[in-house]
Amino acid sequence: MRPKTLQMAGFGTYIEETVIDFDKLGHGLYLICGNTGAGKTTIFDALTYALYGRPSGENRSGEMLRSKYATLEQPTYVRLEFSSDGKIYSVKRSPSYERKSLRGGGTTEQPAYAELTLPDGRVITGSEQVNSRITNDILKLTHGQFTRIAMIAQGDFLKLLLAPTSERQEIFQKLFKTANYARLTDELKDLTASA
């Protein structure tokens, strides 16, 4: 998976619509750095929230992601365009939040929303359907695996290195698509054992 563009509005420290164009940064690894409070963690949260409907850390919920500085008129959403296996996908999500009523005075709750646009233009909506498609068919990584290998934040690489061998093996097998080699190895072991 390679991010192409990330849009955020009313999300964390990003009140106004902000766009990060990863294509302009080139291909490869990205180092996100800055002063405390500059919005580094919010970028991680926006990426994982777009893909999985959950922030990158365990101490924040989706409802906590709306900017506390956003007005009742400002929407809250993230939109991520990314490529996977040479195909372009777009996912847009917003958490539930309180907004100004469209009719009359007062406020109303804007329900959470998730939408995935596939390379052929078909659109899938609903958090569970989008999560399933991304986790099982497109990225083939769970939220936990993604946050351990695709976005390594402040010392979390050590957690991957210290994970049990079976867990590391599963993560790297999915990441580098080595399942066929593992099957071949098992078949060769069986052949030599029976010879």
C-alpha cells in the first residue's frame, strides 16, 4: 500500500481542510517529524482511521478525533487515496459528531460514515463492509499489523522485533506475500521425510 493523497478537515489538530500529497514526496519511506503538538500523530490517526475506522493508538476513540476547535458548521472527515497492487482506491470516513441542524435552531448528531471507491468506480458504503474489504481483500493486514509494519511510530518497531516468532512470521508472510514459498518448503519437507 502506498498513500497518494490524504485530506483532513475538522480532524484532530487540522481544523481547515488540509491536503498532504504523498506523490510529491516521492516513493519509499516517509519520515514525519516536527515539534510537540505539530500534528504528527494526527497524520497517523488520519491514515489508520481512513483505512480501518480506528486511530493509530489505543488511547483514542473515533469520536475523539473531531477537532475541538471546529465550529458546528465545519465538517469532520478524512479522505485517503492510495494504491495497492497497482490499483487506485479512495476511502472517505467521518466519525459521528455534533453539528448545526440544517433546519431550525440547535444541533443534531451527524452519524459516522464510511465509503470506499474501488478502481472500477464501484462504491462500497458502511463501516463493516469497508473494513472487511480493506482488511481481507485489498491490504490483507489487520489494524494491528498495519500499525506495526506500515506506520512505525516512536519506538514501536521494537514491539515488532520482540513479538513472538509466529506473529512476526505471519506479519512478514502477509507483507512480502511469501505464502507460496512456505507451502513449497512444507511440501519439500514432507517429500524428504517420506523418502
